[in-house]
Amino acid sequence: MWLQVAVCLSCLLLGAQGQATFLRANDRSGRCQYSFTVASPAEDSCPTAGGGPEMEALRSRLTVLESLVSRLVSGDAGAAGAARAAPDAGLPEAYTRVMGEKSQLQQDKERLGRQVQVLQRRAEEQRLEVERLLAKPCQPPSAAQKDQRPASGSNILSHLVSQNRGQSEAGGATDPAWQLGNPRYQEVKAEVTEVPAPKQIQEGSQDSTGCGELVWVGEPVSHRKAESITGKYGVWMQDPEAVGPYGPQMLWRINTVGAEVRELYGYEDMDQLSRGFPTKVLLLPEPVESTGAAMYRGSLYYQRRRSRTLLRYDLATESIAARRDLPHAGFHGQFPYSWGGYTDIDLAVDEQGLWAIYSTNKAKGAIVVSQLDPGGLEVRRSWETNIRKNTVANAFMICGRLYTVASYASPNTTVNYAFDTATGESRSIAVPMRNSYRYNSMVDYNPVQRKLFSWDNFHMVSYAVRLGKPEAN
């Protein structure tokens, strides 16, 4: 009975929750058994030992999820590894590049520092040089100098050059009695009184070929301006009888402001000189004195500084080929031109060869002209003129005649004297000539170009000239 009550209660309970099925059957041993089958209200089927479909679905989803996670983890690790590997691989190269740039910057800094030091040194040298140039080393004229008068027909100028007292004319390379004095660059200011021409040369007497007297000087043509204070005075030349290795168009230049002037600059032609790019720079073995150098037959002829020694520098071998003292010649400020500059010895070239224009104590300051042997520099013959050297601004030779320039500073000056070595006679002339830049420190003649070359206050200038027939007496 209790069994029936239990079954009924179970049925009631199960009926309240869901459908119940009552089964009655014998088991394998033949006994009667009652069984109830009730549908789960929450589950469609009971789980099996393997987990059932839900477990299979869950496993598949977990597998997919693990695959995705594994893929993501492996990708991130690879990217991170690559990211770590890339910097690790590029770091030495980047470090090397940075250190190289640092080294280059350091080298640039050192180079710029050296350049600044060089520029500062040059600026200081130029400042000192300007101070020396602005100084006045010349002594006031003595009473004896004031009493001196030039020969008949000469101009009267200020005699500002100190005289040598008690100097012997015994010759030799040095004069013990001559004191070199102040080593600063010499510069003399002088006023010029122009001398009118005795009469005008007629145009019909001009001759454009061959030798003759100077009758006309053209307008100055400026070819180049020097770059620094060292180029205020200088000399530029062209060899009228050039030999190898340099051609006839080659031009040469020396800046002569400075204590140790040694640089000789070469230019292929006039155009290159104008542009200022030398093709050759030679360092002379001994320093140059002043603006009296000349170029002739493949050699540079110049006066050695602070001496009366003449040197022939061979351009082909770049060495001194000959040296010789110019007998009794004044030097280093004894007998300069009126502008100063230690222009005691002035070398010149014309149609007849190589010349020296200078003075001696015996000549008492009058110009002496000597023709020199171009090979050994021996004096072939000398002439003493009645033209006082410190009363003229410059001098040059044409066809064996000496010509002098009246003023280095007047814008309108003249070629004022002529001395003929063929006759030994001098006379006053008045061929107009212009100083465009008002400080003409060098005048030389080129017989091939038939031009005067001059150096006028930093400027390299040329003048065309005409020669005429000699005048009848």
C-alpha cells in the first residue's frame, strides 16, 4: 500500500513538473519491476560519457579559440621579435654613422678654427703694415739738401731723401758707412712743377714702326686691381723675348709691399690677369727690393732686398742663374724716385736690351744709366745724366733713350725729360700723361707691345705710345 501511495505521490509531483511515463516489466531474472520515465524540463537529452553534442560543440569552439589565441600569440611574438631584432641589427650601424658625423663636425670645427686664426693673423699683419705705411720714416731735409739745385732745365722738388755721410766709393756688396736705418717701407710725398714743352711735335712726324722719340702717350687702360694692402705698390711685366717653357702672352706680377717679398705670379694672358687666376706661382729664393724688376729672355731680373746686388732668376730652372753687384749704386733709400719706395735701382728693357737706372755718390744723386749684359749682368757702358733722380717720379727706356715722369700723384702729368745715350744729351720735353689713380709707383716699357706698363695705386694700367722722328737741331 505504501508503495502505491509513493507511486501516486511521485506521479502527482512529476505531473506537476512535466510528463511522466509509467512502465512495468520483468527484469532479466524474471522479477517484476516498475520504472518511470520523466522528461527533463531543462535538458533535451541526458549527457553521455563522451560529453554529448554540447561538449563536442564546446570542444570545437575551444579548439578554434585556442588556434586563434595561438596564432595571435605567435604573431605578436614574431612582431615583437622582429621589432627587437631590427633595432638590435641597426644599432651598430646608426652608432657608427653618428660617431662619423661627430668626427666630421669636429674636423670642420678645427678647420674653421685654423682659418679664423689665419685670418686674424693676416688682419693683424695688414694692420701693422698700414701703420708702417702711415708712419713717416723720412727725415726733414738738411740745409745742404735745401741748397742743392738740379741741373739746368730740371724741375725743383723737395729733397726728402737723407744723404750718406762719408760713404766710400770703394765698391763691394756692402757699404759700412751707409746705415740701412728704419726698416719700414719708405714713402715720400712731393709736389711737382710741370715744365712746358719747348714746342709741340707735329702729327706728321709720328712713326708707328721702328725707333724714334716718344711723342704721344695714350689714355690709361686699367686691367686689374690688387686685392690687399700688399698690392698698393707693385710691378707687372711681359717678356718681350720670351723663351720656353712660357709663351709670349705670359704676364708676370709682384706685389712689393712687405719685408720679405718673394711671390712671383704668372698669368697665361691679359684676360686671365684681369680675372685674377694665376696659372703659376713661383717662390723666389731671395726677397725683392721695390718695383724695379724686369722680365727679359726667359729670366726675371731684380734687385735683392737691402743690397745693390742684381739677380737673374731663370724661369725654366726656377733658380738664380747669375748675380752681380751694381758698382757704387745707392740702395735702400739713398737715391729713390720722388715717391720713395726704395726705388734706388730700376731695371728696364727696350729694343736695345737690358738697362739699369740708378745713382751713385759720385754722381751726387743724378741719374746714371748703364747697359747690362743679360747673361752675367756685367756693366757694358754707363752714362751720367744731369737729371736728379729724386726730382722725378719714375723713368723708363725706349730705343736707347731715357725718359722720366714728372709726377706720380698729379692726375695730369708729363713725361718731362729725355736723355739720348747715342748722343749723351738730355733735354726737357712735355708729353702729356695721366695718373688715373694718383699714385703711380712703376712705369716700364714693352717694346713688342709698344706700350707702357704701370702700377697706379693698386691698379695695373697700360698706355699705348707713339714714336716720332728725331727733331732737327
